[in-house]
Amino acid sequence: MGLLAGKSVAMTGGGGGLGRCYGVAMARAGASVAVADIDLEAAKATVRAIEAAGGRLASSAEVRAALGSGMKPA
């Protein structure tokens, strides 16, 4: 059993870079990982990487900020 066996992780910004690396590492350690990112296709790619690494359960979600929340579009 891995260090994170039986644990669940919600990974925001998991579509690439460190988010993807951490998501795969946590899945290898036994965690179930849910991936969220503003780029849904990137999040899905991370899910595929997690599943290829032997992850038990992974899901993906697209995250959109409400423009009225004080955040400005890129």
C-alpha cells in the first residue's frame, strides 16, 4: 500500500507542469485524484497520465472564474 492509499486529492491547476507531476505522483502513492484546470483538454491529458501510471480513479473538470468576482480575463 502507498502512503496515500485510501485518500482523495483534488488537484487544481492540474492540467500541466507541477500540477500534472504532483497528480501522477499522488496517484502512484495510492490516492484517488480529481483534476481541475481552466483548460479541460489539458486536465483530461493529466487524467490519462494518472491512469497510465496506475491511478485507481481520476476525473477532470473545467474551471471558469466568474468575471464579476474581481478577476480579469487573460
